[in-house]
Amino acid sequence: MSTTMRDTLSMDAVLVALLRPLLRKAICTTLESKVGEHAARGVYADAMAGGGESFRAAAPEATVGGRVLVRLAALTAALFRGLVQRGLSDTEARELTAEITWHIYRSLNRWSWLATRLRSKDPLARVKAMMDLSFKRFPYSPPDYRMNYAQCDDQTVGFDVHRCPVAQYFKREGLSELCGATFCDLDFPLAQQWGLELQRPHTLAAGDDHCDFRFHRRS
């Protein structure tokens, strides 16, 4: 077994251990009233097992951040498929999966956003500070992600994404629409929580050649 593969499996074990309570809570909170406690537990078990198998079958990304995000994508795909296997339509399963991933996405971003408060009170400056760290170190570092800042006025912070391993993973799985619902579209309510407005007319998941994020001050 290669060193990269051993590192990937070790990282996966740590990530799953950290995510397990958060994922279990998000699934049970969302699903128990809709499909029952027993089915909700089954969906959780299937997501953990299926996500692991899919992740291990994928070619590993070069950075820890890229591998972490592809692992989250694999969990998301397995969760969606588990709901479909239990008789939900694709639309219903996507909506529920998006609701579950929103709980997790919001929680994972909370601490990094709070940390930016040490740099500035201004939400645009805080987004820029968070992106500076994310682009260079974790989780959006090159070569897995290819991103660059865009020229903007003083009321906007913007950047473009030209390579995203998450979008590539979902495309390989034939689930680009799920990528849009569970990863891409969650950026809009997140921006609202930050006190900003996000405009992003293009995404890789939708088949465009880039994603164009523009965070604006609310008028």
C-alpha cells in the first residue's frame, strides 16, 4: 500500500470519528419525524458505510483539505442514495440531504467565522481573512483547488474557482444536481448569516467552466 493511501485511510478514520456525532445528530433531527427512528438509524449506517467505500475507491487528492472535502462529498452521496433506496423520490431525497448537510455545514463554518472576529468587525474583511487562510492552507489549497481573487470594488469581495474536487467527484458519480443542492447552494444562507449577500451566477457543478463568488455588502 502506498504512503499516500495509508495517509488517506488514517485521515479518513480520524475524520469519521470527528464527524460521527455531528452526522448522527443531523440525520436523526431531520429524519426521525419523516421516516421514523428505525429508518433514520438505517440511513445513518448506510451513509457511513457507503460513503467510506466510495471515498476509498476514488483517486486520492494531493492535499489533506482536498481529501477531507471529497470524503464529505462521498458521505453526502451515500446519504442521498440511502434515502432513495427507502422509497423517496430524487427531489425529496435531495431536499432532505440538503437539510441535513446544512446542519453540518453551518457547524463546521461557525468556528472559522468566529476566529475572523479577531481580525475585524467588518464582514467583508472577515470573508477576505477567511479566504486568505483557506486558499493557502486548508481546505482549499492548491493543487486540488485552483482559485483566484477577482477584481472588485470596495463593497465586494470576489473570487473564482477553476478546479473543485468536490464538483468533479459528484460529476463522476452522476450526481451534479446533488452537488448544487448540498454544497453549492448552502453558500447563500451562509452568506446571509455573515451579514452579506452572495451572487454566483456560474458554477462548475452546473457545467460552467468556473464558479464566480461575489460577496456584497447588504444594501
